[in-house]
Amino acid sequence: MIRVVVQTLVLLAVALVTLVLLLLATGHAPGPALSAMASGAFGSSYALLSATPVRAIPLALAGLAVAIAFRAGILNVGAEGQLLVGATAAACVAALAMASPGLPALLVIVAMLAAGTLAGGLWAGIAAWLRARFGVLEVISTIMLNLIAHELVGYLVRGPLQEPTRTNPQSSTLVEALHLPVLVEGSRLHAGLLLAIGLAVLAWWWLRNTASGFRLRAVGGNASAAASAGRVNVPRVVAGAFLTSGALAGVAGAVQYSGVTFAMYENFSPGYGYKAIAVALLARLNPLGVLVAALLFGALEAGANAMERDAGVPNVVVSVVEAALILLVVAADRWRARTGNSTRE
Amino acid sequence: MSDALTLGTDFLEASVRFATPLALASLGECVSERAGVINIGLEGAIICGALGATVAAGAVGVGFGFAAGALAGVAIAALFALFTVWMRADQIITGTAITLLAAGLTGTLYRSTFGVSGVALSTPTIGATAVPGLSAIPLLGASLFEQPVVTYLVYALGPLITWWMFRTHAGLGLRAVGERPQAAIAAGVSPRLTQTFAVLFAGAMAGLAGATLVLAQAGTFVEEMSSGRGFIAIAIVVLGRWHPMGVLAASLLFGAAQSLDTVFQSMGWREVPYQLFLAIPYLMTLLVLAFASARARAPAALGQRELTEK
Amino acid sequence: MTAAGSPSPVPLLSMDGITHRFGPTAALDSASLVVRPGTVHAVLGENGAGKTTLLRVAFGMLQPDAGTLRWRGVVTAIASPSEALRRGIGMVHQHFTLVPAMTVAENVALGERGRYDPSRAAARVRDVAGQSGLTLDPEARVGALTVGAQQRCEIVKALARNVELLILDEPTAVLAPQEAAELLAWTRRYADSGHAVVLITHKLRDALGVADDVTVLRRGRTVLATPARGVTESDLTAAMLGEDASTVRAVRAARGVMAGPVVLSARDVRARDSRGVERLRGVTLDVRAGEIVGIAAVEGAGQQQLLRVLAGRLRPDAGAVVVPEAIGFIPEDRHHDALVLDAPLYENVALRDAAARGGHMRWDVLREETRSIIGSYDVRTADENSSARSLSGGNQQKLVLGRELSGGPAAIVAENPSRGLDFRATAAVHEQLRLARDRGAAVVMYSSDLDEVLLLADRVYAMHDGVVHETARDREAVGRAILGGALPSGVSVP
């Protein structure tokens, strides 16, 4: 545990050095840039209560989705699409609810989240079925489903879901009564945070302490040993994990819709589903670690925006830092695997 | 009548135009996947190629722009190869990182050099070159043979890669590596060198695709201008059943789907849900994946990390 | 020159004093082999006698620690398989290295340079196959071929490189009887056309049927090198099995406690392997409480499938199987089938009942159980939190054994339980299997080492070609039966 923390800190330091070098290379003074970044991420109550955590929430939920799938040995690259259909389903529920006013707000909110969960699960279910029935590589099928989800959203926000004036390609704005409750007065911090924390703790506990969570980990660790030594029904465990993963990504979309964007539009997700892979990996696929990694990514992105605003550094520089983090984690793992092999026996 | 003809020509011309960068990237990905490496970092190689082309074309000239685009693609692919081929890291995770890295790098460099979303930068472009004779064919001539030269490169590369893949021993070795690396090793073919070559080639092709977007189409660099083409290329390779000529046909289909928008607009059909047409090729891809015969399946060792069986 | 009185002037290949060590154990201990041109040369020996190792040295896959190799009478060092091929030595391994998705012609051409012309490649395959008398469709996809045709493809691959010496490693193990007969007949014709074939086998009939010369290895040494003419099966058996064959090993007295009721039983069981080849062709056997039943077999006799059927891990195609609910299974490949290497030991112990568990994992109980397994099975490790990967092979096996034996299963199925273990670890594994038997478990075990089977088993079934016969616990009888030799008539079944 301590070793993982130390290692992650070292990786962060290396990523930070990468950032400094990149800043120097592009002619930006690192000092002011980094201090703008730090204050944008942590330096104010707005940063601490809104900018950083609000950015972290969708990454945490989608990161959990990726972590669960990868733990079961499923390469679900489809969190992006599952998140999009989840958000879309929530927007559909919202449209129906706004068309018939008078429904209890809480009921509608729960229905939106449930619809997102279900839609994400079903969307992943397509890939799960294709894998189980036809042996289709889930890497390819989930990428296809991401692209299809993207076109689906594009169609809906110009068609059935488009706002009444039909000027902008987006859904009508969610009425305030149906927003996810704000946790701290005056901030943008919404109840999705509690959901993310709750689900992360639940997922952590489930994987660790229940028989079904253990089966999932065993299948991911060595499917043939799980089948042979544990007589585990591997296809069933895989399907269950895939659906769960999709459901988590779906709820991430529903939460982002009802807590942040309040509308559905084409570029609803700036690649949350792909950044979620980075988050999950940095967290070593540990659900609690996902919370921390998502917060780190949220802070990086909040800080990057402040850096652009206050120091004129392009905010996309943060993607380089995130990519460097993934590559460093991968390199460290491969290095450990290699040295581990050579020291054994 | 002549309206319909014009529309047909326009539609075909647009389809080929949209298809050209897709075909470049997909042909590269096809070679890479045939060697067992699935590169979802292609998106990153395309955007790197686009920026490389922009810079070099502005500074030196259009021809250098294409070369620089290809080189930029090779550079980012080299990083991918280092991780996946030599360190045997997971291809999907590395590809994700590469895409993220390329988006960040190009965005940072572009904005730092040319200003934050600043003055629209315009580069020289290559115009269409009519192929004497062929371009006079009604309907097809104007659409297929009055295109930028890169399009003709695509026409040439399809058959050329097919020939190389199926009519040379090196191509045989490439396919063996993607199917069963141990068999390749036993026959004296090095999977690592083969895969490295394939990944770098795919990088060069993706870089060319990015250069095409800038130098033959947009005339400028826009962040995120690759807009998912790297992922679409993966779909095209599947729909093209991992065969270069199939990949060409599938590229044209995807290009056609993308150009429907223009057709609908010129016809004044604003209500047609063209996004649904855009989704059709992906659905076809999924169907191909599910129901393809054994011959059209993915290379058996695609995405495999280890080169040896237990 | 060590022409060793052979009638032909210069042997094609002669190996002398070849020693090769894997770690501390010598797989080859000054072995020798002389192959004359124009002959089929059978290399015989039990599992682990060093046959394959010796010929891998000839093919350049392994480098000898001592000894000399002469090729056409000239001392030669063969550094790699590609060099062996260049010099004219080809080898077809037991596990084929073919690309199933490619055609025969493509597989044969793999590894060459320059242009590839399918029709020329096909013509070449037809030529090579035709000249050597093999039937092979150059345009067929290898994945669609029968195992026999795949083997012919491997042979043609070697012949296309103009080899003069063709080494076939257990070529008949994967073949149906008809195919095997055809292959052997082919080797005869091929040798008659002036080439040489080395046939690695443990089937006496194969050897005596076609071979001109026979070399027998035992424990890494050449114990017999003779023309095949005039040699009998029992001569060969004696050479393969050694002194033990003549002096029948003293059979331990029947155990005082009579074996109990039948716990595991199979009746006319048929089953296929993952490739769809029928491996069990009507197996009937019983294992009773309180006995160890040993399965003796050579590679590919169907023992893998039999053990999995008895362990409830493989559903038979036909026949009746009775297996108890609680059954311990110790598979041969612990890394693949028994352990999650990166998980801690207590989770590996928990794996045993993974499917049956519900609700909450009682980790405290499982940790306690793991600690007790670590203690009573002498697993050398820091504690139960260590990863399985951090353990040595012997300790991994002791952990698997402990997991499968604790809780007192009614039956235990063990496959090569001491594979890769040193002497002490092996002794510990044997001790645990005996203790389980004494406790009243029905134990069935297979080992590729015949001596291990005879050492442990109360009763022995010899397995050959998908069927089993109960055989006296007698080394010679069992050795004969598993090699496909005639069953000693009137075997008294205890």
C-alpha cells in the first residue's frame, strides 16, 4: 500500500518534470504557470468546492466502470459510448417529465439516474453478447458502439430531443427543480459526488468481501484457473461484469447531464470515457484509488484552465501530463513484471 | 436530368474526398493489424501529421508538408511501438495514452506558436489534378479523377499493399506474425521487427492522412481536426475484412456516408436524419464482426501481448 | 572416426559423448547416436529418457555441454535450427508450428525472401510432396486440414529445404492408426530413396516395423545401438526399462485395510480433446475409498482427458461417470490451471470453492485456513499475504496440494503431481497423497514417470490409445502395456 503511494508520487513528480520541460520548450515561464495551476486546482473555495471536484465526478464514475471491467479481464473501451447513451436516456426521461409537470422532482431524478444506468448497461450488453455469442473482440465492438452512440446523440439533438425553438442542436434545458441537488450553497458541487463516493466504496467492498466480487477478480486474474480450480462459470461472470461496467458508465452520463450540463448536445463528452481508462489505470484498478485518481485529474484540468486564463499556457497541456502518467504507470508495471520474473527462482 | 448528374458527380466527388484520408489511415492500420497490433493511437498520429504538415508546408512548401506529416506520424508511432512491441505493454492502454498525448502536444504547440485560437492560419494547398483522359468519363471522371494527387496515391497503394501482403515473402511473414507469432519465429521471421515495421508504416500513413486533411482539404490546422478518424479507421479495417482492397471499398462507403450530409443540404432536405446514415457503416461493421466467416476473422494474435504460447 | 562397424562408409550423422544439463540434472549423459544414410533410425526410450533432447541438439535448438557431433564425418557445431536446415537437417516437432489461417503453400514458403508466387509455391509443394510420395493439397488452408495432413505439411516444409536427414518427434502420437501406418510406410520409402529418417518414439511396434537401426536411451545414456533385424520387442523393453525389468520389483504387501466402497467410477466413457479428436474410447474404471489408483501412460494416450472427466472438469460425450461433490484436483500445469499468480495465497486457497460460495467472503477464516495449510504442508513463504508468484515451484505445488486436500475431499485426482519439483518436494507430495489415502480418500494419479506411478499406486491401470486395462503392479508388464505391447496374458487382478 505504502509502496503504491510512494510509487505514484514518484510518477507524479516525473509527470510534473515533463510538464515543466514542455512549458520551457514552448516559451512559458514555469513558475507563474505552475502557481496559476495550483491555485486553480486548490487555491480558492471555488477551486476546492467546484472546479476540481465537479470535474472529477464523471471521471470517477466512468473510471469505476473501466476498473470493474479490467478487473474481470474485459477490455471495455466503450465507457465513452455507454456514458453517452446513459446521458441520453436521462435526457429522454427529463423530456418526458418536463412534458408532464407535477411529478415529484425526487422521483424524476431517480428515474433519470436509473434510466442512465440501464441504458449504459444495455449498451455494454451488446458488446457482451457479441463476445459471448460470436467471440467478437470487445475492444473492436466497444469502439464501434462508441461511434454509433456519438451519431445517435447527433441525430437526437437535431431530431426528437431538440429544444422547441429548433435553433441549436441540443436538447431543451433541464428545469432547475430537476437538477441534482447542490451540496454546498453557492457552489456547483452536486450530489453526484456522494453517488461517486458511495459507488466507489460499494465497489471496493464488493470486490473485496463478497463471493461474486471474488469470482470476478479470479476470472480476471486467471480465467482458466478460476474455471478449473474454482469451477467458476466464466462466461456468466464476464457478462455480469461487462453489464455492471456499462451501468456505471451510464450513470456517469446521467449524473453529468442532471448535475452539470443540464442539456444534451453533440460534444457532451470531451472524452470522459477514454480519460476514464487513464484514471482507472493510475488507480491500479482499485475503486477507492479511482476516487483519488479522478480527483487528481479533476485538479489537473481545473488547474490547466486557470493556467490558460492567468498564465496564457494552453490548457490542453494537461493531456500531455495525463498521457505521461499512463505511460509511466505502464512502463513501471512492465519493468516490475520483468524484474519480478528474473528474480523468481 | 443534368441536375441529377451534377448532384451525382458532387456526391461521388465528396465521397472520394472524404474517403481519401480515411483510406490512408485505414490502409496503415490494416497492415498493423495484420501484424497483430491494433493501434487506437492512430487518432494521435493523424493529428500529429496534420500539425507537422501545417508547419512544414508554411515554412518550406506543400511537398515537404506531406513528408513532414508522414514523419510526425512515424515519430508518435515509434513511441507506440516502443511500448507495445518492445516492452509488450497493453496495446489498448498505450493507444489511449498516445491519442491523449498527441492531442495535448499538438494543441499546446499550435497555440503556443500561433496564438490561442488566434489568427486562422492558412497553408498552401494542393488543388485537384485531372487525370488526362480518365477525367472526361461522364459522372465518374470528374469525381474520381479530378482529385488531389494523394487520392491517386490511395488508388495506387491499395493494389500495391495487396500485392506486397499476398505476393511477397515479407508479406507472408507479416501475416504469420499476426496469426501465430511462434510459427513465424520457427520460420526465422522476427515478430518484433515485423511489428515495428508495421506500426511505423501505419504511423506514416496516418500522418499522411493528417497532412491530407490540412494540405488537400482544410487549408488550415484546427485542433481536434482528426475528429475520430483514427477510430473510424479501425471500423474500416474490420468492414474491409483486413484486406487492403476491402479497406479501400469500406473507406469509400464511409466517405459516402459522410458526404450524404452535403447532398441532403443541396437538395434542401433539412429534416433527413443524416447521422443515422452515418451510423449505418458502423452497424454493418458490427454485423460483419458477428457473422463473418472464418476467412474474414481478425488476425488470431491481434492485440496479443505475449509472443509465445504457454 | 567412429564408424562403429556399420557397413556404410561414412555415417550421415554421428553424435558421440553428448551431455546436456538442465540446471543440476543431466538430461543427456554422454549419449551417442549414429545415423547411416538411406535408413530409418528409431530412437527409443521412456518418457524423460532424453530422446527429444538428443535430437534437439542435432537440430541446433540446444547446445551440448560436452561431446562431438559429426555431419558427414566432419566435426560440426550447429548453432541454430536455421543452420541445421542449411546443412540439411530438418525436424518436425510434436507441437506443430503452422499458421492455421494460411494455406499449405504459404506455410511452406514462410521465412523465405523476395517475391511470392502462389502458383509456383503450389507447384513446388506438389513437386516436393509428389517426389516424396506425400498427398497434400497446396491450396488448402492448414486450419481446415486433419492432424495427419498438418503433419505432412510440416514434413513438406522441411523437405522443401532439401533436407537429407529428417527428424520426426513422436510423429504417430497425434495420428489415427490408419494415418500412423501410412506415415510409417512413407518413412520407409523416403529412406529407400537415399535420405535418412530419425524416428523418435516410444512405440516398439513402430520402431520394429520400419526401422533399419535402433538406438535405445535410458536416463540420458545410450544403452543399445543395433540393427533392427533380429531384435525382439522384449530385447527393446529390457533395454528401455533397464535392470528393473528382469528383477520384478518387490510388490508391497496389500495394505491391511481393505479398500472401501467405489467413490469414482467411469463406464464406457468417451471424450474428445479441445481439437475434437476422440481421446477416450470407452474407458471403464473404478476407484475405491482408501486406495491410490495409478494411471500409467505415454504421451497422448488420453490420460489428460480421463483425469479431467474423473475430476468433474470435462463432460464426457458418452458413458456414465460417478464423481463425488467434494473432489480435489491437482492439475499438471499449476500456473495455467490452479493458481492466480498475482493474488495472495489466501485468495488462492479461497479459489477452491469459488463457484459454490455465496454472500460474504469469510477472509478471517480463509486466512486462518491458509496459515494452517502453510504450516501443515510446509509451504515456505513469508505469510499468507504473499503472492503465489513469489513462491518457488515446489512451494506453489505444496500450496495447491494443501488447498485440494484440506477439508477431506472424498476423491483426489492428481496429474503429474511432482512435475518440476526437487527430491524433497516430491517426497513431501507423495507423503501427502498417501496420508489422504489412509484417511479414506479415493485417490487417482497419473505420472509420466512410470516409477512414480508404481511407487505410489495400490492398483495400476495402463492406458493406451484411449482405453485402460488394469495391470499387475509390475514394471515390465505395465511398461509393455503402455507401449502398446501385448498385454501379458492371465494378468492376475488383485
